[in-house]
Amino acid sequence: AQSVAQPEDQVNVAEGNPLTVKCTYSVSGNPYLFWYVQYPNRGLQFLLKYITGDNLVKGSYGFEAEFNKSQTSFHLKKPSALVSDSALYFCAVIAWDSSYKLIFGSGTRLLVRP
Amino acid sequence: EAGVVQSPRYKIIEKKQPVAFWCNPISGHNTLYWYRQNLGQGPELLIRYENEEAVDDSQLPKDRFSAERLKGVDSTLKIQPAELGDSAVYLCASSLGEGAEEKLFFGSGTQLSVL
């Protein structure tokens, strides 16, 4: 089955430190991978995507993600965390069958402490 | 530019009652999606429209759920009758094109509580 997994329910990091939010995927064919962020009482917002090309993808708000085909991972990273980065982060992958469907992970809550 | 607009923001109903959610996508966006997000989980696709055509409704529980997108713009999602397990946040999203690589723009959602 095509799926995406976020192994951590919550990630805690101090402001100014680097952060990593983990994501692994399982799909048939070439993966289309996405990260979305959900702030309280707001809709999900697109952060970045990997379709093809460079394995390191840069996105909004200073975030980047590294595609690793051998490890089937697409971890979200930021060199220096801000308190305002505290939110719920979702990894997503396109699943292909007769059509396409965006499948989301269960989400990881990021808490950046001052 | 206005984002995806959903209403109502909250809805509380008793089981077996009908309920409807409304979505106005970003102007010019051809593709519209309805997702359901249960507490502590990621969104799950219910239905995807390309213009006025429902191109993927395989995840829509058709015995009680229905949706329409008249004139390829606004959309309505209906549940009749609602069950306790339908309590969730219902999210509408739109994208400019029809490809899998398109980024989605989400509304704030309608939080449904079925008592």
C-alpha cells in the first residue's frame, strides 16, 4: 500500500537550534513529496515539494527538505528554529492508481521553546 | 487575493440530522478538493473536482455523503443523515491546475460535532 509515515508525534527544540521533522514514504513509481504546515485555527499551508531534480529542496519560511531515495525519506529541516515555527507539520505523498491522490501523514507537532 | 473560503466555521448537530458545508475556492482555480481530518490525523481525501466534474470520489461514503460543484466554482458537501463518527474537520482546498504536482491552498475548515 502507498503510504507516508511520520514517526514522531512531537518534536521539541530550543530557539536558534537546528530542527528536523522526519518523514518516510512508500509508493510505487517516482515519488511526488510535499510538506504542509498547519497553524492553530488556520488551514494547511504549502511549504515545499519534491518532484524531480536536486535532492535538497528549499521552501517557505527558511525550511528545506532532503529527498533520500535509498532511505525512502523526505525529512524537513531548518538551520535555526524560531518560536513562531511552532505548529503541526504534515508530510504528504502522491499515490498513483487509476488517478492520483495526495496522502497525508499523521502529522508532527513542532514545539520551539524560547 | 482572497483565499479559500469555507462556511460555517463550526457546526454542532444531533445525529441523524442533515448538514451542509460550503466552499468558495480561489478565483481561477480549476481543481477543488474536499478532505476530512479526524482528530490527531492527517487529512483524507473525500472527493476531487476538475471544473464541474468529480474525477475521484472513491473515498466518499455515498450512502450518506454527497457533493456538488455547480458551474465549476463553489462547492457544497452534504451529509444526510449525520452519524457520531462524522465528527471531524472538513477541509476544502483548491489548486490552479489539474496535475499531481500542483500545490493545494486550503480553507480554514468546518469543525463538525455530531452529538
